Amino acid sequence: MNSKIMHAVLVAMTAAGCVSDRVRFSAGPGQTALVRDGKPAVSSVGKESVVLLSRTGRDIPAGQRVGFVVAMQNRGKAPQNFTVSEIQVEQSFGAGSTGQPLEVLTFEKLQQEEKTRQVVSAILVGVAAGANAAAASQAGYYRSNSTIYTPRGTYIATTTGYSPAAAAIASANASAQNAAMIESSIAQGQENLARLENEYIKDHTLLPGEWYGGTVGIAPPAGDAKQKTYQIRVRVGADVHVFDAVQEPASG
């Protein structure tokens, strides 16, 4: 790659990486502001449940999806149902303005996105493997020019031929490269699906005293305002825990 182009790409990447947001919480009645592992968090105590909410990371790339860690405990004497579909997020735009729902990214949605990504990746890998194989199939052919000097003048002679050994070596190398490329793509896809399965929160029945939790993502808040506010509602059984969050540019 041209050094000037490489420099421009690095500058763009560095500049993009500097634009990030952070989320802070405003503790309401029955809630306590906390710091967990250096990140802001908030706890909410309901009649029969406790919910803890925190960010998955310290900074969010501006305009990207936002991830939260949700943990909950059943304090009641009977099982309580939790469903991801009952997590609701609404962005507010000030007094007199209508709020706007923000999409909650469920495990099923992210799983489908990953499967779609894998299909696209498989197509690209297939194209690359085909290009490798096509190049290898031509590797055995050679063509060379030589200059011949005679009393009558100078002539250019062209010699062509085919080397089975060179073709076999190129074909073996291409096969090995293709196999490694395909294996890496499959392994990455499996790893991504396993991570989603392990990390993202799903529908769950909490037994008395049980803790349960995981990651949940939301769509990026809308608008050009530097400070964006939204409410996150988490229902556990009959309790509804409401969290006020503010997202704003990270300082320093």
C-alpha cells in the first residue's frame, strides 16, 4: 500500500478512535449510585427484586450500539419470570417533547446478525479460495524471452512451456492456504456465537433468592446533541425498575 495512503488511513483511524461517549446514571428513589470495576453503576431495590445496571465498558465509540450489564435477584418467596422483551428503553428530548423508543438488541437478533455475517464471510472466503485455485492452475505455465545476436541482426525469441512440478507445488500451496482460510473463518464464527450464547441475557425464571444476569445492547441514541438522556425499564415479576441514563462525550 502506498505510504501516503497508509498514513491517511492511520490518521483517520486514530481520529475516529478519539471520538467516544460515556454513560452515567442518576439514582432515583430506592436506588443507589455505585462504581463497579471503575465503571458507573446503579442498584434498584423493589418489593420483591433487586436489579443492578452497569456499562459493559468505559467508553462507547460515538454513534455505536450501547451495551449494559444487567443483574437481578429474586427476593420473593415464589419464582419470578423475566423476559428480555419487557426491557424497554426510551430516549427523551426535553420538556414537551415526545420520547422515542430505542431498540433493545436481543440475543436472538444478534445471533441472526452473526449468522448473516458468517454467510457473507463464507462467500468472500469462497471467492478468495477460487482466486487462489485459479492462480495456482496457471502457475505451471512459463514464458520467457531471450535475445539472439546474429550477423544479420538481433532477434527476440520467445520460449513457452509447462512445468508439472511447479504446477503441483502451487496447487498444494493454494490448497493449504484455502483450508487454513476456511478453517479460520469457521472457528471465528463459532467463537462469536459461543460468546453471544454465554454473555447475552435471555428469558429466565428466577427461583427464590436466585441471581441472574447478562449483557443487553440498545440501539444508538438519536440526535446531534452532545448530551443524550434515556430511561431503561427492567421488569422482574411485578417489579418495574426504572433507570435514568445520560450519555455524553468522554472528557480527556
